[in-house]
Amino acid sequence: MAGDASARHGSGGQALPSAEPVPARRGGLFAIDNRFLPPILITSILVGANLSFGILEGWERTALSIVVAIGTELVLGRITYGKWPHPASAYISGISAGILIRSPFLWPYFFTSFISILSKYVLRVKGRHIWNPTNFGVSAMVLLAPATVTVLSIQWGNAVAPMAVIWLLGAVIVWRVGRAHISVTYVAAFFLFSFVRSALTGIPWLATVAPITGPMYQLFIFFMITDPKTTVRSKTWQCVVVVIVAFVEMLMRLAELVYAPFYALFVVGSIAMVIEITRQPRSTQGHPQAN
Amino acid sequence: MPRQRIAWFVWTFLLVASLAAVRALNQTAVASLPDDEGVSDLRFGFQLAESAKRRGVDFVHQVPSFDSKLEHIMPQVASTGAAVAVADFDKDGWQDFYVTNSGEGSLNRLYRNKGDGTFADVAQSVGLADVNRRDTGVSMGAVWGDYDNDGFDDLFLFRYGQPQLFHNEGGKRFVAAGTGLPRWVNANAATWLDYDRDGRLDLFLAGYWPDDVDLWNLKTTRIMPESFEYANNGGRKYLLRNRGDGAFEDVTAAMGITSRRWTLAVTAVDLQGTGYPGLFLANDYGVSEMFSNRDGRRFEDVAMETGVGRAPKSGMNAALGDIFNDGRLSIYKTNISEPGQLVQGNDLWVPKAAGAGLPAFENLATTLGVDLGGWSWGAQFGDLNNDGAQDIYLVNGYISAGERSSYWYDFSVIAVGHSSIIGDAANWPAMKGRSLSGYQRKRVWINDGFGNFTDVAQAVGATDTNDGRAVALADLRNTGALDVIVANQRGPLLIYENRVAPERHWIQFELEGTKSNRSAIGARVELHWNGHVQAQQVTAASGFSAQNQRWLHYGLGSSRTVDRVVIRWPSGAAQTIASPSVDIRHHVKEPDGR
């Protein structure tokens, strides 16, 4: 699996989702196209969690996010490139927005998806977009609409088992697509820097790590920071970048910014991408699909 | 590639326009009238003026001091207890009110209305003052109800401690009464209701902290809610059946109520028009509960089925109001909204089309503009400007401490944690004198008659920024206007005198049951006038730790006549009064009684 990807990206691991179909493995539990694994995972999480714990106030908000994301992707992709883009990554953008965004109003769910997808087509350097679309969309919404929009802050329930299952599933998926090193490095860095924060502020260490036990962080760790289209290509530098993300997040948390992980990725991730892109020859333009 | 370049410009325009639209929509959502609008010209049909001290009410709420293991988060743990309950306890035709204090050794107050616009505290002389002691607990609220049908309202006091019933001896003094009450309940809500329609008021008491937690002497710091959304480790509930001999019988389990949620408010509501009152529980750290009463034989939680119990929030209020003047009673529940941190939005549960069976509710708070109320606490429906539509008065504010500091970041960090972390108070970051949604402006949402609400609080004089908890509405001056009494946590009791445009008419009803409980709690009254119909229900508890006057007040706008009023008594008897006179209070006794 690692060999499949290296020729295209120069890094270890399978890139997904992407415009080019990737052959599925034969047989076994994961005998499906890699592009569909994240959508299946995130959908299963959402359905299971809502049926069990009611994490969504209503299906219509998440449905709106998904429909807008896919619709925007199809229209923009078709007009821009003359062919229909694969909807998988737009689906992930939409469902992520639908889960992450919290608001009593309906319009944030529309605009988060709309802005997320638009950012892929507008904010590009040498043919590559530099922000993970959901990260851009969510960050923009909480910055511009703080009185009406917040980010998911609830738990998956009280028991440890559901949380453990999600961590396990997520870990398997990112390993399957060759991105596990990013998630593992970030988690390790988060815990390290949480010790530092605790030491500097006197806040109990368990309180500093409490956020990582929630679904918002699971989405962030498995879907956002591992996005193949908006992470640097070198495996080593992927790890370096997420350590920097965790460090900047620590600084932002010391400044009491609640949405520190999103802002940290917004800043560090984009800078890393710009540096890499400007130092490399212009890549061929393709569909700007990524989650 | 001109096509792609053109497309890029278009997408860029759309992106910029979207970002601008988001900003504009956010600003629109939080817009309110300028402060200097209509300060004294009754532009909105009414004007409020705070007048507590001038009326002889000089009360500041005090808080308890629990186990030192909670010192680092004491303001949060000791964040309730300011309550107000209105009743004419001495039957002189003037509304009085009882106010709770919560500091150990502090005194509660019973303010007797002297009829001249002033009040006198008679709590000490009647035996209702000295009720806050370490060994019996500190007050969290009280609710009036005539449990023995002798014509005088008795007082049920609930505490973080021993609940206590006081019998009203002819309006002269109160004596401890009632047997069968639980020994210790860390309660924040209680109400009277006649759940079995036997003509005697029963009690429903809702625990918040678990019953076995002595907040002054903790065995462990693992006393916090196990989750911010799914907490089921709170206090148990008690349904106490009035046997009629002064004794109360715990029928909670027999009636199917097993909730252990962290209840902050409760109100009784007849969901299906059967005459058997159900219960709506606003719960902190989780979903609301709605118990349907099956003919007095069993209660069933229908919150999911009816739609009100799907989304976990931080429920703190339960009030009923007919906002569309179509006979449907909606339920208003308050939650937490803090820009940039947590935007739950308050809930306005409106029943869908009337019909047989359980109603389905839809949340119209956002649609009607009553969702964003800060860290909201008590709220009441009432026609503040007598225009014929029920308005909402809301108080808010959690902890007002250091003015330039905020605990929100630390609070948001711990609140998202797993139960293994959040459940232990020792893991909670220290507050260190910081505020948490403090100094908040109140909301006075006036209803245009079609369910569209506009906040006019600053314009009409509701300008305090105390940490409001309970709000009660009462016609304290017998002028046909609803005055507003506000109990503030660690703050002064406020009385907002309401001056209403004199050309607006009104009508009030004071009900007295005969076959039904004498307080007529549970009676439903529909007023028909000028093509409108407005329903109200006589309730005990309403809002948060509050009780309004039991006289039902209707504004009539410019109408000088009423077609009819239809009363459905708790006993099931129906009564219609044709063309009652306006601008007076009608005393209505249930027909064919004892």
C-alpha cells in the first residue's frame, strides 16, 4: 500500500480521497475502495452517535451541510474543469461541517460547507489549495460569527467503550491509508504540550487533556490534519508540521483561545503548504478534491 | 485558460460575499434596540422603574459556603438559591411574596403587601425566617399551595437539605407540618400539582445533586455531573401524594418516575387536555424530560416522542405561555449562550396542530427571536404592556466577579471532557475570582401578537446587570399591570414597577376550587375576545425557582369587552362566563362544590 502512493506523492502512504480511482483490495473486511473508507467511517460514527446519544439536534442541519458541500463541489468542479468531480471528499467536508458546527440557526450549516468548498477553488498556490477546506470553513465561521456559531463540544456519551471504539476505528482507517504517523505524532505532541501547559498554569493535567476525549478532536485528528491534499509530502515533514501545530495550539491555549486546534492548523498548515509549494515545480492541475 | 480564470474570479467574489454575509447575519442575530429609544414615552406601551428600596424591600441574597474541597469552584457550586414566590398569604387582596436566602444563618423574608405601595418583612414574626442552618440545609426555593384546602396558602420550602412544609394558620403564623417528606434532598425545583385529581394538592420535588451528597462534608470530590450532556447521576425525584391527613406518601417509583437527571426547573402541564397534569423538567447537563400522566395511575417519559428531549443542553427554566393566542400552550426553556464559546440557544417548544394524542413540539425560539438570552435563567410569560399578547421577561448572568476576567476558557476545556475527568471536582480548574458570563443585560421580549418578539429591555428600563435567577410577575399595586420581581444571586431583590399605557384594558381571574383543589392549580382558562383566544393555566412553580401570582392576568389592548371566558377546572368541570367586565379582577368559584 505504501508503494502505491509513493510514486504519486513522494511520501509514504496512500493519498485519499483523490480524483484517480485506487484499486480496492480483494477480500477481507476492507475490500473496498480506499476513497470510501473515511466517508463510511465518519457516517457510521455520526449515525451511531446520534441514534445512541442524540448528538445532532436534528438531521436537517447535517443534511443541509452535506447537500450544499456536494452540490457546490459538483457545480464548481464542472464549470472550472469541464468534468464532474468525485463527490467523496465533498461529502466528508459536508458531514464534517454538519457535525462540527453548532448553531440554533440554519444558515451557518449552509455557509460552512459553501465556504469550505469555495476555498479549495479560490485559495490556491501553483494549482494546489493550501487549506483543508473544513478547517478553513469552520475557522472562518467561528471568527466571523461568534455570537451564533460554536463548535461541537459534546461527548459521545458517558461510557468509555464508544470512545474506545471510535479511536480504534479511526486508527485503523488512517493506518489503512498510510496516514497513521501523522495522527500518532500529533497525539503524542498534544499530550507532551499539555504537561507543559499544566505546569505553567497550575491547571490539573487531566483538565488540560480533557478536550482530546471528545469527538471534535477525533474528527480533527483523523480527518483534518491527515488530509492528503493539504499536508506536505514528506513523511518526516508531515510529522514535523503536526508537532508545530500542537506547539502553536499550546501557545493559543495559553492565550485561552477555545478553538486553538483549528486556528493552529489554519496558520501552521497553510504556511507549511506555501513553503513547500513555492519551493517545488508547478504541479499539474487537477480536481481540488480533499476533505 | 480564460475559462478557469473567469471562474476563479467568480468563485472569489462568491467567497468574499459569503464571508461578508456570515458577518452580517451574525450581527443581525444579536442586534437589539438602541439604549436610548423611548425611555419615557411609553413607546412600547409600558415602562419599568426599579423601586424595591422605596417600597421597603432591602434584601441582598447571600450564598452558602460548602466543603473547602470545593473552594476553587465555590461560585459555581453555590450558584443558586435566590428565589421568589408570590401569594396573598393573608387573604387581604394584596399580593405578598416570599424570598429565600441561602447563607448559613441567613434569614428568608416574607414581604407582606401593606396595600399602600410598600412592604413589610414579617417572616420572623410568622415563623418563616430562620430556616437556613447547617443541620437542616439552606434554602433554594419555595412554592405556595393550599394543601389542606382551608383557604390559606401554605408554603413548601425546598433546600439543599431537609424539605419543609409550613402550614398557614389563618394568615397569622406558619407552623411546621406534613409527614412523610424525604429527610434530605439537594433540590432546586418543586411544584404543587393534583396528579390524581382527588382534589388535594400533591408535591413534586426534584433533586439536583445526589441525595447522599452532603455539600458541607464531602467524602469524595467525585460529586460533579458525569457528563456535560448525558448526566444521569444527579438527584432523584419525589412524587409525594397528599393523603389528606397531613401525611405525604412517596409514590415516585410506583408512578414510574426514575429520573436521576440534574433538574433545575419543573412545571406541571396538561399535555393532552385530559385534566391529568403531566410534568416538564428542565434539566442541566442533559435533555429535558416530559412526563405524561396516564390518568393518575402512571407517568411516562415522552420527551423523545414529543420532540422536547432530543438535544442535550443546560435547561434552567420551565414556563408556559400562549404566544400565538390560539389556545396552545408553549413551553419556554432557557439554556446557555455565550458568543464564541457555547451557543445552545433557548428553546421555545410550540405544540404542533391540536388533536388527539400526544402533541409533537417544534422549537421556534430561533424563528421567533427568543433564543439568544446569554446565560439564561428564569423567564416568565406575561402581558407586560396589556396589548393582548404574552411577552417574555428573562433574567440571566451566571457569575459576576472580576470584571475584566473570564473563566470561560477553563470552563470550556473541562466541559468537553470524558466523564472520568469531568466527574471529579478536583479536576476542575480554579476560578480564581474570574467571571463566567457575568454582568449580562436582561431580555424583555415583547410579542407583536403574531409570535414575533423584540427585545426592549434597555428601552423600557430593565437595565440591571445582576446575576438574575428567579423572576415572578404579580400585580402588586392592584392597578391591572404586571409588576416584575427579580431575585438575584448574591445580589439585591428588585421590584420593577410597571407603568402601562392607560388606554389599554385588562382583566384578571382569581379562581377558587371547591371539588378541585382550593388553589385551583391546574385549572385552564381560555379568554375569548375580539376574535382572539388566549389560554393560561393556573400553575404553582413557573420559571426558575419562582412562582407568579395565581391571579391570571390578560391584557386586552383597546378592546373594552370580552366575549366569554371558558374555565376547565382540575376536577373536570367546565364553566363558561359570558361577557365578564373588563378592568377588574373576577373572583370565580368552582360551581357545584362542597
